[in-house]
Amino acid sequence: MKNNGTAYMIFVLGYDLLQKELTSYNDCPCDLAYEICCDIYNEFLDSEEAEQDKSEYECLQEWIESHPGTISRYIEQNFRLMED
């Protein structure tokens, strides 16, 4: 089970920071959106941006903004896997 901080940041990704990208795909299942957000958050945690002296939200937001191609490709790959 994920701790409360991790669960909250995954929620922030899905509900706030990546909402537009996730809803641009018709019929995005909630479980797939959750898995995408989990994986993206874990990738963020492995980055240097996660170690900055700012709030975790700010660091995550900046990381998302600086990696738009990576985020888009990751979402598209997951949707392709779902269709197969």
C-alpha cells in the first residue's frame, strides 16, 4: 500500500497536472490513469528535480513542464498497450 504522501501526489498528477493529457484520450479508464500517474511519479522521484529545495508540488510541476515529450510518449504507449 502506498503511503499518504505518495497517494496524494499521484492524485495531484491525475486530477491536476496531467488531467488535460489524460482526458484527451476518450474513455480513459481510471485504473489505467492511476497506473500512468504512479509510473510517472516514480520516474519523477528518481530525478534530480525531486531533490530541489522547493515544495514537492512545485518540483513535480516543473518536472512535468520540462518533460512534455516524455509524458506524452508514456501516455500514448500505455493507451496502445490497452488497445492490444
